[in-house]
Amino acid sequence: MIETGAFSGGLQSEHVREGNRRAVLGCLRDARPWSRRELAETTALSVPTVAAIAQEFLNAGLVLEVGQSHLGGGRPAQLLQLEPSAGTVLALDLSRAVVHAEVTDLLGRSRLSREGPPCAPGLEAQLPGWLKQLRAELGPADASLGVLAVAVPGVVPSVAAGSSTARRVRLAPALGWEDFP
């Protein structure tokens, strides 16, 4: 049984808060300005919840205030928009003949694309050096990678990202990996 106060105020589960953040971020990835009320209506979250998340994103530099909406009555609504350059994603694809790396902004726009060593047994020995070279190619705007996404041709557990189980490849025969960290 869940205690009645377990999801109120500051006691709200971090998992629920993370889900709420993801819902708001999903809307903002639309690359258009959004009012807090529009975000609340689209995500089915309360306006205070959206306002708190928006403030969190503003403080982190993930969104910008980009003007006001004069639609509807009353005070104009402040519009928010995702700041694509606020973060960088490094995506590695290990399912091709050679490693493919793509560095993107938060909207998925490519900033750098490179081919690397062959995807074959022994890749794990070559990958760190190649990634170090790749990182050296990145400009100052891309230097702080926020997310690493890896596509592996094999069996990877489907569990929470923070779990130690999620950090292992159960089986990737093309790479010679079995229970590989």
C-alpha cells in the first residue's frame, strides 16, 4: 500500500519527477516556442509542475525564454524553447562493418560524423584510443558530452539505465563479446 503523502511536495518519487521532465523535454524537442500552459496541457501535468521543471531547465541552460505569447486573455505568457547547443550527444553504432560515430546537438542535428576501427573481435582494445582522437576533434561547443548512446549488435538487457545490469552486453558474437562490460 502507498502512503497518501508519499507523492506530495518534496517527497515525490524521483522516478515520477524524471518522467515528468522527460514529458516536458519531449515537447520542447519540437523546436518551437511553448508556453508553460501549452506544456501543461500537452503533457497532462499541472501548471505548477511544468513551471518547476521549466525553471530547472532555465537554470541548467537547457531552455531559453524567447518572447511572449499574447494569445488568450490576461498577462502575456512567457515562451520557452529548447537550446539545442546546451548539450551534446555522442552516438556510436557498432552494428556496421566499422564503428560509426555521430555527434549531435539536443535536437539530433549532426555536428560531426566519423568512421572508426573495424567492428570485429578485439574492438575493445582499439576503441578507447579512437574515441580519444574523436574527442580531440570536437570544438569547444561539443567538448562536454552529455549523453553517450551505443548501438550494439547483440543481446543487451532491457533495464533501467542506472542499473549495473544495463552496463553489460550479454552476447555480441560479431564482436566476440559475452557478458561484456
